[in-house]
Amino acid sequence: MRGALLVLLAIWLAIKLTFALHVVPERAHERQPQAIGEQLAALVPPDQTLYLFRLKDAGILFYFGRPTQRLAGPEALPVRPLYCLLVKAEWDDWPRGRRAEVVAHLFDEQKAPLVLVKAAERRESSP
């Protein structure tokens, strides 16, 4: 029984190492998270926080290497001008009351379209 458990453990370890040393690096090479993250970092000024809503691309954000903040939606954004990285559907649904200009069209690691926008200062609505 003990020998069978050791064999199973050795097989599991071999599979895990193969995956970590060969499969993961090959995926990363194809998806280019470092290149995309560095491109994003070049487009967003160093003193700016990047705001996100539904985007879940940890590889790109890791290589972006700067502060990000996840919010529930555009209505939760601060009043000041800022940068947002949006999935295409979020850009399509962007609130008409908040002006924003497209800075760049990018792709996530799965090649889905992303839109980097610079949102203008939101005007507070009067009562």
C-alpha cells in the first residue's frame, strides 16, 4: 500500500513538473502577457491608477506593474480624469454622460479585444 502511494505521488509530481516547466511557459509565450503589460504601462502615465471592471487578466496586470483598482462599474469611478482598461462590451456600454477617448485598442491573453480609455472629469449633477 505504501509503495503504491509513493508511485502515485511520483507520477503526480512528474505531471506537475512537466506542466509547470513546459506547458505554462509555452502558453505564456503564445499569449504574450509581458509584451501587452509593458505596452499598457507605456500608454498609462506612471502617476495614474488603472481602473478595471470585469477584466480578469492577471498576467497582463502583473507585467503592467502599477496600481490598479477594480470597481463595480463606471458609475463608481472617481470624478477626476482617469484611465480605464475595458473589455469591448464595457466600452460599448460606456455611460453617455461621461466623456472618454480611446487611447489604444489591445487584446487580452485569450485574444479578446480590450479598450484603454482616458475618461474625462465627470461633471457632478446638480440637485
